Amino acid sequence: MSENKHRLGVSETNLVVRHLKLAPQNLGQVGDAIKEIDNIYGLDGVSFDEKTQVFVAADRKLTQ
């Protein structure tokens, strides 16, 4: 049986990392945004760096 390192819909082959910059006025809702982003299908994980105000999300690359 294979051991999955990633969430459903994500494979190592198609993994990409995205950096999303927040607008300063939205900082009060970071926790809610993390929860919402983290529930997206195909997303492996999300984190937020308070110093740079950037979300880092790892997800599957969409292919045609």
C-alpha cells in the first residue's frame, strides 16, 4: 500500500507553490481566510507569514 504524503487531489508531480500578498486592510480576517483557503480541493496546505503579509499555498498545477 502506498503512503500518501499529500492531500487528495495533489501529487508530487504537479505540485506548485503560490505566494499571495494581502492588502493591509484585510489583516483582521487572516484566520478566516486561512480556513477558507485550506478547504479548497487540490490544496496541500496553506500558511501565513505575518512579517511579509504573504500567504503561501501549495497546490496541484492545473493541466489542460
